[in-house]
Amino acid sequence: LLIVAAGLCKETGFCFFGLLAGWEILAGLLERRSLRNAARLARFTALMLLGSLACAVRVWYTGGTAIDNMDPHSNPIAVHDDRWVRLKTYALLHGIYMKLLIFPNFLSYD
């Protein structure tokens, strides 16, 4: 419940879904018991469904990444013509968020 609330508030909360999914995958690779792997698969599936649903609700509520109320100078990447540039930029930002989740040594006050 707290992870969903975090995801609805800030993008860093969505990175935690990926962190939990990664832990489940790594634990599944290290353990060979089929009964526990079935439970792990159920947890992983529930985690992915809940994370996808929370992400869809946030995109619906915020209107996605549209910048209708901002000029292009405020966020030039969002209006960049090349989709590949936008994709790499968003991936970099979420990678930085994931790094902050794992190693919270410095947090900016934005």
C-alpha cells in the first residue's frame, strides 16, 4: 500500500516496484525448490500487475508526460522530435532514481 502511494506521489516510488521484482528474480535463480518458485512467481505476477496498475492510474491522473501548461524551454526533452532521445532521457532519469533507492547517499531538495 505504501509503495502504491509512493508511486502516485513521485517517480522514485515506481522504481521500487522494479527493485522488488529484481529481488524476486534473483531469489528465484538462487533457489531450486519448485513449490517456493510457484509462490515466488505468484508474488512476482502480483507485483507486476499492481505496479502496472499504479503506473496507469498515475499516467491517467497526470495526463502522461504532456506539458500543456509549460513552454518548451521549461522541458526541452519532452518536446524533442526524436522519440529515441526522449526514451533514453527518461530511462536515465529512472536509473538515477533506482540508484538513489539502493544508495541514498545524496538527495537533492527539488
